Amino acid sequence: ATPTAIMVATGVGANNGVLIKGGDALERAQKVKYVVFDKTGTLTQGRATVTTAKVFSGMDRGDFLTLVASAEASSEHPLGRAIVEYARHFHFFDDPSAAKDDQRHGKESKPSWLFDVLDFSALPGKGVQCFVHGKRILVGNRKLLTENGVMIPSEAEQFVTELEESAKTGILVAYNNALLGVLGLADPLKREAAVVVDSLRKMGVRPVMVTGDNRRTAQAVAKEVGIQDVRAEVMPAGKADVIRSFQRDGSIVAMVGDGINDSPALAAADVGIAIGAGTDIAIEAADYVLMRSNLEDVITAIDLSRKTFSRIR
Ligand code: ADP
Ligand code: MG
């Protein structure tokens, strides 16, 4: 392709909200054999909502939700935000005027209905931990609890499994080293996701899904979207290894992602594609940015490259 053809293609991309960072990236996209999609926020809307909250310990439901929300209040994770939102609605259901009062405190200060927490830490790929009323609270996946020596009763384990089999993420809550309850969160697929996966396959490209979420939820979501090759329970650093494993035989690999977690994989991929609504770090690491955050533009990007570089017109 001539420099003019590349310039024209970059312009066409820009008009369609596909930002291309350079001619090399544009050229590589035509040869893509695998497209690896992150799950949360890429295939899914990234707007999780709590669908279930089950208390196993006899604690009052409102207290349980306030406690969990207090732990997640400093979290920037979509799951954490969804939990705080749910608890807020529960808390203010009967008293809308209190909600207005609460908002007046502004974003900087902690809402008055939450408990004070100490030593908050976010554990990527696992959850959060902090201390409330002098006792440790853990909110996250099985791994987080087991690593911290919390026993998961079979009743709770079974409940989490059921949530996962219906494509939901089960979040466990432990307080003072005992299991307190379980939350179920749903994050719907983007409307175009299944069609895009199908189109890719018809173009001879193999779709793959990679996620930090557990195997059962990942499988259920993958089934909905039509992806067979699923890599689940991948810790943030492991996503780049997944990319490299596909590259080993010389295949050209694209990665589509939105999160901080995805940036090493976006950089490792031959073609890194960031969702425009994603984090700045992901956008910086990528070769392409989809400004409309619409997965159809993955197809646009590959098509554009093929049309620009193929000899047969
Ligand atoms: P993904 O690759 O799907 O974006 P992450 O690596 O961000 O997933 O998270 C993996 C898992 O870690 C989540 O499915 C959840 O179980 C747990 N997790 C991470 N952050 C939180 C949080 N703030 N609260 C509860 N659970 C969390
Ligand atoms: Mg994501």
C-alpha cells in the first residue's frame, strides 16, 4: 500500500471512530488469526448489578449490605461500585430525603451511612480487604477467602456455584474470619457481542475469551456469546502470557480490552485494540482505540486493513 492509501485508510477509520496509531498497526490487522476478548467491560457492558444478596449468618440484611458497601466504598472495580450502589438503594428505600442529605456531603467525603474502615486494600483479581469495627472484612472470590484461611460452608459454596452456572459472578463476604454472606452480580453482554463473534468466525478469525472471573461464570458467558475457547481465572499479569501462547507458532494475535488489567496484554498483542470507554492506561497501551466502544468496530478495523493491503481488490 502506498503512503497515500495508508493515510486515506487512517482517515476512513477516524471517521468511523476507529483511531489507528500508525501504519504498522494498520498493516498487521489484516493478518489477524486470533482475537482475544477480555470479558468484563469488553464483551459485557461492564455495568454489573447486584441480583442477589444472601446472608448466611443471621445478621440483619441492611447491616450486611452496609458492611459490604463500607468495604467496597474505596474500590474502583465495577463489581465494587455495583455493590455500593445496591446498598445505597437498600438504605434509602424508605427515606428518600436522607438520600438527598447524604448527597450534599459531596463526593470527597464518605457518605454518612457507611461505616468507617481502616487499612483498605484492593487485591487485583481477588477482591478487597479492610477492617471495620476492629475486625477484618474480605469481599471477593473463593481464592481471596481460602488464601486468608476462611472456611466456605458447603451451603454457601453451592449457592455460589448456582449463581455462576447462570452467568453471574458470586462474591463472598467474610467478617472476622467467618463467612457472612454471598452476593450475585450480573453484567449483561453488549448487544452486538454475539453478532461480532459470529462475523469474525466467518472471516476466518478465531475468537477467544480471557477473564479473571471464575471458570463457571466465564463458560456461561462464553456460551451466550458463542465463544468456545475460554481462559478463565487468569490473574492480571497472566493475560499477556495468554497472548504470547497464541503467538508461539507465529500467529498474529489481536487483543481487545478496556481495563488496567488488560494493558500488558494489549501491549503484548500484535494488534492491541482498546475500548474507548476504557481506562487511560489501556488506551495508551493499544494500537487501535474504538471511540464508540462498539465491538462492531473490531470488524471495521480488520476490514480496513484487509482492503488497504490486499492486492486483490
Ligand atoms: P476481569 O478480567 O473479568 O475484568 P478482574 O481481574 O478484574 O476480572 O477480577 C477477577 C475477579 O476478582 C472478579 O470476578 C471478582 O471475583 C474478584 N474481584 C476483583 N475486584 C473485586 C472487588 N472490588 N470486589 C469483589 N470482588 C472483586
Ligand atoms: Mg475488562
